[in-house]
Amino acid sequence: MKENTKKGTIPVIIPAYEPDDRMIALLKDFEREKVGNVIIVDDGSGEKYDEIFSQAQAILERIGGVFLRHDRNRGKGRALKTAFSYVLENQREAAGAVTADSDGQHTVECIKSIIGGLEEHPDALVLGVRKFDGEDIPWKSRFGNNLTLKVLKLVSGLDVQDTQTGLRGIPKTFMKELLEVEGERFEFEMRMLLETIGKYEIVQIPIRTVYDSRENHQTHFDPVADSIKIYRILIEKFIRYVFSALSSFILDIALFTLFCYFTKKTGSKLYITYSTVLARVISSVYNYLMNYKFVFRSREKGIYAASKYFTLAVLQMMCSALFVTIAVKGIPVLHETPAKIIVDTILFFISYQIQKKIVFRS
């Protein structure tokens, strides 16, 4: 392993698992374009690929690059972390690093544009985003990206054009934080996007969309196993929200029913309102604590988050009382409890978006 002498430049990290001649072609392009700060990580490809990596090492020697190796396959996420650790320890003057794939999807021109983007925005995550509207784009790639974009925006609020891009400019401070982030394989890149929320701006730079049409082209992305991991990451926050809301909802309904039983006997026409207020005060305190610590894991100061949360809770409570009353008065056969379940279910989804974007944001 040869230490790179160009410590002030932004390194290009290429994780490689069972690569082919496209990686060699990319390295030759680097050599021709005089891009020397390149780090290749062999992610345990095995003896079958020794010849490819021998060629790669020869080019790295000429351009002053670095070759790292895992003794076994540990996943793309771990390969990136290995390279991050190397850069942080040996290239401390680097402002960050750019990651690229080894399969020819990223040209040197596009990689250099991301390097420039990171130099211009040293505190932002810079994404090289592809266009998925061309006729030559495989329908599976187009469908998968569009679906993931919609799910990501719905559950996290992030609005990016390409969630699957491996061409990224990562600031030095973010690299340090990513070493502690879960994810050893493809799901790590999705976690990287989610980790920017409230901390780092995302800058998106259009790049060329390159797809290999060769019949023997293969991908190490498992469409079932890796997709499950990625979507589990995307929805885990919403699942936590559902658990928090469901437990709060059960508490609220139980208290509401109990209070209705007692206040209705008083003959008050506002018994539904009284019961709603009493039940909601208790359940909202519980729900706030759950959402602040468990769901959104907010970095917002407690007093600010609490003031926004309870303002929302009051508005939501007023809407609940109003619409439940309207429903019960308008439909005499409708009992108070099922009416409240219907109204509060609708308010549930509205509240999630407000809490995510306003209440618990950093």
C-alpha cells in the first residue's frame, strides 16, 4: 500500500467487488486526465480477480494512488468506511472525498464535476444525479428510482433526484460521522442521505447516465434482499411514529371513553369537548416524549420543540372535537368513539407531516 502524497487534494474512492475491465478503463482515464488521488478498495473479490487488481495497482503506482483490500467481502458500506478511515488518518488536509462506482457508470468528467462541487460547497453532501427519463434507461431502474424518491420524500421530507447514485462528494466532518452510522452494504448509502437531515445541505449536480448494454453485465445489488434493507430503513421512522401514535391513540381513546361515561351523566351538551380535552392532555404529554426521544430523535431544544408540539396538539384537539361533534350530530346513529377513530386517523397523517417538517426539525 502506497501512501498518497497529494494530501491537499480531494481523493476519489472506488469500492470494488469482482470488477472487470471497465474499472481498468476508468483508471486509465484518470491517468490520462492526470487525476492521481485515487483510492481503490478491493472488497474481498478473491483470487479470481487478482489479475484485474494487479493491473489496477500498476496504474495506481504510476499516478500515486492507494490500494486497500478486505480479506473477505464485507459490503459496499464497509468498503467506503475503510476508505474514509484511511483518508481521515492519512490525508488530514483533504476537505472530504468523492465516491464513485467501479462499473463504468461514472466518467472522469462527471467525477471531476463532483470534486469541483465539493470544493465549492465544502459543508454539503454533493450528489451526482442521473436523469431517468431517457428511452435507453431500463424500466426497472426508472421505476425503482421513482418509487424510492416518492417514499423517501414522504417519510423523511428529503427531495432528491437520484437516491441510488454512488457518485457523491462527502465533507470531511460528515465522513467522521458516517463511520458510526449503521449499514455495511448498499443500504449504507440510503442511511447517508437520511443522516443529512438537519445537519447538511444536499447539492445536486446533473451527470451523464451511462448504462452498460453487454449481456454479461452483472450487478451485485440483490433486488430482493438489498431492496428490503433499503425500504426498511426508509420506513423505520414512520413505523416508530405509528407505534408512538398507536399507543397514544389507545390511551387517548380509553381515557375519552371513560371521561364520556362520567361527563355524559352530568347532562352537559359539551361533554364530548370536555372528554376530548382531558384525554388529549394526558395522551399528548406521553406522545410528545415518545416522538421527541424515540421517533424523530430531535436535536431541537426541548422548550422549542415542546412549544411547537403542544400548539399543534391544541389545534389537533380542537379539530378532533369539532369534527367528531359534527359527525355525531349529523349522523345520529354514529357513536362518539367510532366517529373519533375516523377523524383522528385522518388527523394522524396530517400531524406526521407537520411534526416531521416543523415541530421536530433541527
